[in-house]
Amino acid sequence: MPAEELAELLTNPAMREDVQLVDVREEWEWQTARIAGFQLLPLSNFSTWAPNVRSVLDPEKEVVVLCHHGVRSMQMAQFLVQEGFTNVKNVTGGIDSYSRVDPSVPFY
């Protein structure tokens, strides 16, 4: 998903209603720059939350995954697909790309 499409999603309540937003960056990254509405599930804590991912996220709903540049979120997206999630999107270029679309989100 391009950053522009994420921006459109975030500004349209009807589109956003059934979408689960997941940020897989570290806590310090999230504190530095974040987008409202994203749930923080750091990839470094994978072993903690992965066994219960189906209770944390609904596999029937769309999931949008974000990280800094799109690499970690792609790993998460692939994991979710392997777990049976069928509507998973990775934000291409991560929050770095999104910061270019929404200047209120700082670069780091």
C-alpha cells in the first residue's frame, strides 16, 4: 500500500472502520514518530505476541502493517498470511514514506 493510500484511509472514517492498523517498530521509534490509531506490536517481541496473534488481531478483517522503511512490516505481513489472514497490506516505504505525505509525522 503506498503512503498516499494510507493517508486516504486514515482520513476516511468509513474506510477505516474495519481496518486493523499495526506498527511493528520498536517502542523508542514509536515514541519518536507515530501515526494515531496504530497498535504497537514490536517485531522484536514476536515470541511474546505471535502465539496469540489470532486473539490480538481478527484474521477476518483487513490488516495494514507499518514499520520504518517497509522491511519489518513485510516480514509481519508474510507471517500473518501464513497464519491465515487473507487481507494484509504493507505500507511501502513505511513511516518514512508516510512522513513525506503527512508533514505532521516527523522524519527520523
